[in-house]
Amino acid sequence: KAGVTQTPRYLIKTRGQQVTLSCSPISGHRSVSWYQQTPGQGLQFLFEYFSETQRNKGNFPGRFSGRQFSNSRSEMNVSTLELGDSALYLCASSLGTLIDQPQHFGDGTRLSIL
Amino acid sequence: SQQGEEDPQALSIQEGENATMNCSYKTSINNLQWYRQNSGRGLVHLILIRSNEREKHSGRLRVTLDTSKKSSSLLITASRAADTASYFCATDGGGGSNYKLTFGKGTLLTVNP
């Protein structure tokens, strides 16, 4: 069974631009979560989708948004990029409707803002 | 804010030794999970322990949970160089609609050959 796939693996952008990151979950998984990982703040929850509905959102500004498609694939978008958005963005998928399931992570997209 | 906090922040041991990492959290939980992350890679799920469980084993891993102290520990026995990684605990917040995990900042474990 293929794992969680995130594309692209690396991305370089400049301040003010916008970016879209993609995540393909494990086949059959309907829950997709996104996390931002930085050396200073660690892993921080961005949002979680289940069956195309956003069920929970972390404490990030509105520049961070996401969506989930009917095939469970998910995208997150960051607009008006800032230097502080440089981070590893991780996507995780899981079975079922409850969070008490193991999360399966992709290897992330490393976003660098110049 | 971080729900789980791991201790120590870094740990360096020799191959064959045991490694113990601790996690403390602030609010009630339904479950607590441990993950491993190799440098530059995604997280790998290790163990999930529910609030009504006190101990769980998986291979060389042993996890304990003390809900009265709001703490958990991860023990890796007979460590190997391949165990070198960062280890994170994650909690679910204990609420009715638990759609997110909150991670600690992790323990960096280095196992020297």
C-alpha cells in the first residue's frame, strides 16, 4: 500500500508570493491533517479535513487555507508569504472519524522563503 | 501552546544501552501517542496508549502512562544506531471532538555505535 505522498518535496519562494502544497493520503483514509514544523515552534497543527469538511483549525492566520477533494486528496495554500513561513509542512492521514487512530505522515514539503 | 513536553531535550547513549524519554502534558486526554522522526523525514507512529491503560509494549518499546501525574515515558531497550532520531509525544486534548494532535518539542536521541 502506498504511503502518504506530498508534493513538491522542496520549494523556494519569495516574500509576497503564494504557494500550494499537495497531499495524497493512503488509499481508504478519509482524514487528512496538516502540520507546520519549525525549529523554534516545533510541530503545530494547521487544520484537519474529513470527507471534504474542515473539522478543526489551529491558530494560524487566514493566509493559511486548505481544502480536500472527493478522492480525499488535500491541498493547502499559503498566500502573501512571509519569511516566518519557512518550514517543513507535513501532511498526515488516518482512518475513521476519531483522532485516536495512528497518523501516517508523508515526508513533507520543505518551504523556503527568500 | 505545547500540550506535551518531552524531557530530556537531547539524549546521547551507547549502542546496547536503554533510553528513557519522558513526556508531561497539561490537560486531560483520551489517548497519548509516541512518534519517531528521522532527520528530514516524516513522523512514524510508534505506540498509542489510551487513558485507561497504564503500560504498553511493542517490540523493544515500552510506554507507561500515569494520568494522575499527567506524564508518560517511552523506554527503548537494547538501543541500536538506527534508533537515532527525534521522539515526540502527542496528545488529543481529551475533548469531545478530537480532530487534532498536539505535539511536544521532542527528544533528540543519539545512539553511538
